[in-house]
Amino acid sequence: MSEKLHERARKARLDTMQRHVLVCTDDDCGGSGVAKALRKAITAHGLRSTVSIAKVDCLDICTKGTIAVVYPEGTWYAGLKPSRVERLVTEHLRDGRVVTDLVFHRNPLAPGCRPPEHPTEP
Ligand code: FES
């Protein structure tokens, strides 16, 4: 592979990443503010080397936004607002406890990532 590609992978912290958060930033979901707040909180809590945020155009849910999904757990969140980001970052991304009152679906993609209990709809 090219040196440039390896450099980009290093800058993206792919070797240390433990969680990837995809945030819908389509206008219907209004997630731009959520994504910005997520980046700020992740930095504030010293999680930049282990958590990556990706802004995406749509996650095919398109209701009760802002929608986001956290991998590898496959935990789907709805109703996110900048004011709720601190809980997502501290409870889930830092402490590993899903914020159940904001979760509407779970589908882990890897063995061993099963969440502890069923969520309630936000
Ligand atoms: S517009 Fe956000 S999930 Fe489709």
C-alpha cells in the first residue's frame, strides 16, 4: 500500500480506535450540531485516540433524529441533541454503559459485543 494511505490511517487513529460513531447530518436529522458537540466532548474526555466520529448523509431511519449508531456494539440512538451528547460520551463511549433511554435498536456486528438488556424507545 502507498505511504500516503498509511499516513492517513495513522492520522485517523485506526490502530487505537475502539468505537466508531456514525452520525446522520442530513438536514432532516439536524445532526451537524450533534456531531460538533460529540467531537468536542470526545476531546474533552480524552477519548480522541479510541473513538472516531463520522458524519453521514443518512442512516435510513429518517425519524426522531438526530440518529446515530455506535459500532462495534451496533447500538442505535435516536433523539440526540447537543444537550444529550455529554451522556452518550460519558456513559457509553467512556464507561461502556449504553444510554438505554435514547436507544431504539441494537444489533452487534461482532461476537462478544452483546448489550446487557433491551432498550426502551426514546
Ligand atoms: S435523514 Fe437522518 S437517518 Fe435519514
